Amino acid sequence: MKIQGLQTDKLTPVHLPEICAPRQALLKTFDRAAEKRCVYVAAPAGCGKTLSALLWTQSAGRTPIWIGLDEYDNTLPAFYRLFLYRAFFFHLAGWQA
């Protein structure tokens, strides 16, 4: 079954740069957190959330439910709407999130 869904920059992770230095301690923290099945990443801008999350999902072979919020939609209703949309899409497609 082919499932098509909404694809926007809010639901698609950015590409990794060609050169980057992973923070091994942070990747291990992601591994421990993933034992709970869901990892939520929040920190101030510029802390390395995007790069670290992308490196971890790539190294762990995971497919993330990616949600990017900005100042225009940084509200709980917007987050839950996007999260539930993507979770439902993953469920229909039979993917492991």
C-alpha cells in the first residue's frame, strides 16, 4: 500500500553537513533515552539539537518523526497536530518510528 502524506520542511529533517563532529556522550544519552521508545529533544537555539538528533537517528538506523517548530507555530496544539499526523502516517505505512 502506498501512503502519501503532507511533506513540508516542518516534517522533514535537514541534510547532515559533509563534515561534522558527533558528540559521543550525547549520542549515548540518546541511546539510553530511546529505551523508553520516544525521545523528545528541546534546548535553546544553537545547542546542536538538530545535528545531534540527525547523527543519532542515522547511526542507530532509526526513522524519526521529525517536527520543526518556529515562533509562528510554537504552541502545544500545533505540536500535537503535527505529531499525531506523523504518528498516524507512520502507523499506516507500517514503519518503525
